[in-house]
Amino acid sequence: MSDKLLFNCTHKADAERATLPFVAANIAAIAGQNAVVLCTIDAVWLGTNGGTGGIEADGLPKLSDLYDEYVGNGGEVWLCAACTKPRNIGEDQLAKGAKIVGAAAVVEEIVNGAKAVAFA
């Protein structure tokens, strides 16, 4: 049985939508939960070196600071392999705490009981 909490993030250009999954996932990580931010579509850029730079929504922390805090709290960032490929994002570009994962790994976690949280 998977104890993971998967927080889906699909946005980079919309600062609020890019930041909120990390806020929630960081709260989970602080509480000792096994938290993963699953970045898909344009959000895969958030898991690259410098990918969170300049992203800040009113009333929310700077995403670059939050990302570092989240990873420091044991959180993981998964980048969708099908989304990184057309953007030519490779392993050598990944920020600390990020890794590229295929859909099979995500499906396996869900089938095994991981809970998914989506921010639309």
C-alpha cells in the first residue's frame, strides 16, 4: 500500500497555480507525509535548474524559496517523462529533488493506494 500523496502541478506561467501545489505538498512534508509534486505539461520546467526563478504570486511565498524548503523537508518532485521529452529536458538539467518518471510509475503508485491532489 502506497503512502504517497501526489500533488499534481500543470502550470508554470500562472504563479498562483504553480505555487499552490508546492504549498500543500510542503505542509504534508513538514507533517512527515510522503509528499510528491507531480509536474506535468509546462510545469515540468519547475523541476529544472532555475525553473522556479521569478515566480511569485501575491500572498504566497516565492516559489524558488518554497521549492528549496519543500525538498529540504524530504519532498520529491517528479517530472512527467512524456512532458519533458518534447521540451528536450534531460537529467543534466534537473534541480535538486527532481527526477523524470514515466506514466507507469505514477499509475503504479495510484493503483497501490497513493492519493492524488489536483490543482486545476
